[in-house]
Amino acid sequence: MADETTYKLEVDELIFAHKNKDYGSYKLRKSYKKYVTIAMWIAIFIVLMVTTGPAIYRWINPEEVVETKRKVVQITQLEQPPSIGEQQEIEQIEAPPLKSTIKFTPPVVKPDEQVQDEYMPTVDELKEVDPGAETQEGVEGGVDYSLIEVEEKVVEEEKAPTYFVAVEEMPEPIGGIKAIQEKITYPEIAKRAGVEGKVYILAFVDENGNVTKAQVLKGIGAGCDEAAQDAVLQTKFKPGKQRGTPVKVQVSIPIVFKLQ
């Protein structure tokens, strides 16, 4: 054994000659046997604890005896109920008699001299009775109602003006349709949306050639209907005539919207 240790030391010295022996593999090789011995004892201790640990615990803490309590249930045999014939009769309780809630008042008998007969007038007597009131004197001379003037007001119903649909000479815009087209401002929203088309306006032209009302018959939207309506209202017309007399006429005006 000593020879092996000496040989090992000589081998270690030979291997680590001319090298730093303060740390590294040299120290590990020298302490290898010590570490192996320590590890072996630790392993033995762990094995002993695993194998003998439960037995030691049972020896230190003996198991407690658990007493099992049993509950005793006593069964009592019940007697059979008596038969129907043996049952006692149920005592019947009679309800108290109902008392009348109507109070009877006995008539009072009076002597004949105390009884007074009620007088009932006959039909003939009722006819002769004068139900009128007493005549009172009025104002001397009375009131002459002929002197009172009653002012009568006659309310004339205003009739809606009648506009002819067709006459001998239909109204025409002064300057033609071109004059109406020049008054139109193309809506910006219609320009951006590329809206084009024709708007029909029903113009109500009076006997003086003025447009009193303009109504959209057919529109294209995007603000074009309102623009055409305003342009017709601003236009002066040559009034329509029937038998040479200017009359009120309604006429349809087409307004064209077209992008340049």
C-alpha cells in the first residue's frame, strides 16, 4: 500500500513537474481519495436511513389503537292498528243555528182619532190651478228694438286662384329657356359626383307674368332640383292669354344640367 502511494506521488510529481501545483488538476488528484471516501460514507448513511428510517419512526411513535364504536339500533316492533270496525266513532259537532240579520220592527197600532188621512187632489182640481207667475209692470214705454242697429259682417271665403292648364297662348320665359339656364349655378356636389340630366319644374305664372310658385315634377338630386327651382322663380314670363286676356297658367319648364 505504501509502495502504491509512493508510486502515485512519484507519478503525480513527474506529471506536474515544472507546472503550477497550487491549484487545478494537481490538487484534485491529491485529494481524490479523500473525496471518494467521504462520498462513500454519505451514500452508506443515505441507504441506512432509507431502509431503517421507517422502523425507527415506528419505534419512536407507536401507532395508536383506534377504537371502533358501533352504534346499536334497537328495533321496536309496532302494534298493528285496529281494524275499521274497531275504530271509535267520530263525534259529530253540530253547527250553531244561523241568526237572522234582518231586524223586524213590529207595527205600531194607533187609535183612529190619531190617524190623519193625506189629501190627494183630483184631476179636475189640478186643471183649475193657475201655475203662472204674478204680472209685473215693465219699463214705461218699453224698449223699441227697431232703433237697435245690428251690424252684420259677411265673411267672404278666399278662393284659391285658379291656374289654367292649357290656354290659347301659353306663357313663355322672356329671353327663352336660355335666360333660365343662365341663372342656374351648377351645384358643386353635383359636379364632383358627375350628376347630369334634366329637371322638370312646374311654374305657376300669374296674369302679370310673375312666377308665384315653382314645383319640382321630376328631379335628379344632388342639389340640381333646388337650383332649377330658384332659377325659374327669378325669371319673368310673358303671361298666357285666353281670348286675348291675360290669365293665370301653370306650365312645365325643362331645365338641362350638363357638365362642360
